[in-house]
Amino acid sequence: MSKKSSQSPKGLRQFVDTDQQDAWLEGRAEWADVGERQDSIEQRMRYAPRFQKLLRRPQAPDLFGILELYGRTCLPMPRATERYYWSVSCLPSTSDKPLVRVNASWMELFTLYADGDDLRARFIVHLSDFTTDGSHAPERIDRAFLERSVRAPEDVSYSFPSGPDIFIVKIRSSAAIRDFLALPRALRAVRRFNLTHMNRGRNAYQASHSYSVADYMLGEGAS
């Protein structure tokens, strides 16, 4: 491999530079997206039966509303980067039985589960965005902020998986999930983690991407 190719930008840096990414992260700029998405009829049809099952779930209206919010606010250039830099799976066959899961690179970003007829969410974020001093120390978690980020303290919980600067935030109820994403600090944290992993290169979960679910994330689902 030539020196030039070994130093070519990876991930989102192929589209926008670091300064532009920082501006989007802070909510100071929006990037121009492509008007038309790439699509694959074969890929779309492969997951059509799962999508039809998801449509019949009682959580579907709230789920698609939250996915539209997430796609609009948490993913940069979502049409240009769809499938190859982020993907969404429909009723993935994993032991935790999610309804949908958003991934980038080799990492899970965001997952929605059934909670009775309502929803619960799991966000994976950087630990340093939720400590009082920006450190990676679990004992410095800003519990007061997390409790204020939702309607009731019992709507939020969290855990510390293995790995540096990784934190899992769990939110119960569709209303609380929306509240969380409406907070500038929480939204910035979700965006920063997504940027980190979309910058690591091509998405490893392209084969499980559901275009039908992504339609809703990109504001093209049924009204």
C-alpha cells in the first residue's frame, strides 16, 4: 500500500473535516446531505417479513417516532452514510430480543426494546460525557444530571461495560427517551459517540440493514 493511500481519511473524514464535525457536534452547523438514497431491493426484501412483524407490534407508532427523531438529530448526513457507515437492524436475532438496533463500525449505538406496550432504550456513549469532571472515573458519574434528564428517577439506570470511556444509559418509556434526546448535553454525548464510531471506517453490519426501518429514520416512512 502506498504512503498516500495508507494516510487517506477514514469514515466521515472522507466527507467533512474535523472542524465541520465539531460544528455539527455542538449544534452550530448542519451538513448538506444527498437528496437521493442508495437502495437495494434485494436487501429490502430480505428483511421485509421481519419488518411486517414489527409493524404489528403495539410499540410501532412510538418506535418509529423515536427513530425519526434519532435519525434527524443524532446521525450526520444520514442519507449519504446509510448502511455503509451506520445501519439499523429489524428484530435482530440476539438473546436480548431488541426491536431495532443501530450500529456503526463494530459498535452498537442505540437499541430499542419492548417494555410492555411501551419502549425502553439503551444508549452507548462515552463515560467522560457523563462524569462531573470529564474523567473516565465511574465514581464521578453525574447522577444528578441523569436523574434530571428524565421525568422520574426510576426511568433511568446505567452500567459500566468493560472498555475505556464506555458507558451504557438505559431509559424507560418513550416519553422519557424523547426527554433525554431533547437535552443539549445528552444529545451532544450521543452525537459524539456516534461520530467516534462512524469515523472508524466502514460499518460491519451492512448485511443486516433494514431499509424499511431506515425509511422512518430518514422521514420517508408511511404517514
